[in-house]
Amino acid sequence: QQQVKQSPQSLIVQKGGISIINCAYENTAFDYFPWYQQFPGKGPALLIAIRPDVSEKKEGRFTISFNKSAKQFSLHIMDSQPGDSATYFCAASTRGNTGKLIFGQGTTLQVKP
Amino acid sequence: KAGVTQTPRYLIKTRGQQVTLSCSPISGHRSVSWYQQTPGQGLQFLFEYFSETQRNKGNFPGRFSGRQFSNSRSEMNVSTLELGDSALYLCASSLSGGDGTEAFFGQGTRLTVV
């Protein structure tokens, strides 16, 4: 019940295309859902985060869509660029407990020029 | 503002030895969490410290332990190292680990057990 399932494991997108990564969870106590981006040799960096009281949040080219009833959330990267090539992790935590993040398995994104 | 600093960046240890990793959080941050990252298991939560107290613990054996000092700096210790402990160990800090506080990660310590 503590798991967060992420798909796909890897993704190849052409420059300018839309990258979509999906995550699903079971624990209804989760109420904070961040996405992290990780480049080789670096630690994960927070991209964008959402709480269940909204269905969508957009920051620049990055959008999180959230479906509370389906217990799913997804990251959309619009106008994907080669510089977006990285590993993306979704995560979840319970209320007041963002110090304990449960991560998905990660998606390796390659954006081809 | 300086980010989360982890030392050392790389470590090579022999099976059976013990190791201590260090994490200096962002100034003002009081919550420090530790994660293990491996290709097979991904990012797994080890434990979280807040105000020198362990507040959360993941599903790791007792060989993994940690502590936090009054200046919020944290250390993680692994005793009796096993080959399977080879991983990237990441530390994350946040203001309080509570609602609305973002977690910022360091670059990690790459531990290799031979």
C-alpha cells in the first residue's frame, strides 16, 4: 500500500514533442505528490509538486495532472528539449510528512534532437 | 544560500567494515532525510531526523543507523557492510518535513563495497 508505481521505465521523444510519465498509488493517505528530475552524477531536483485539492498544476513547460478518484497522477513535458533528457521520479508522502517520500521506480527520458 | 552538502562524494569499503556518511543541510533546515538509491530498488527511504530525533524510519536492517546534531547536521552509519550495500546514498533537507515544505537533495555519496 506504500508503493508508487511509475511508467514507462524509459521514454524516447523527438525534440518539440510531449513527454508523458504516469504514476499510480494505493495509499489514500498520500496528499503530497512531487516530481523530481535527476541528471547523472547529481541528486534529484524538485521540478513541480501538487496536492489533491487541485487537478492540474502548470509551471512553464511542466504540467502535473492529478486524478484523485483513479489515484493517478502524471507529468507532461511540453515542447521537450534535449536538455530535458534525464531520469524523472514521481513521489508521494502523507500529510505533514514530506520528510518521508515514497518514490516511483523512475523513468529515463531521452529527447532526440 | 549553500545547498545540501554530502561528504565524502565517493567511498570504497571492504565487506565487514563500517562507514559513516555526513550531511550538512541547507541553513535553517531542521529536517534531514536519508535515501538509498540503487539500479534495482530505486530510491528507498532510510530514515528522517528532526530536532535531533528520529521521526520516521524505513524498512532497513538495524545495521543502518543515523543521528542528528544540534546544528541539524546529520550522519548515517552502516555497520558490517555487505556487497548489497553498494549504492548512492542521498540526503535531503527541508525546513520542517511538514506540510508545504520542499525537500532538497544533495549530490549523494557513492559507496562501493568490495
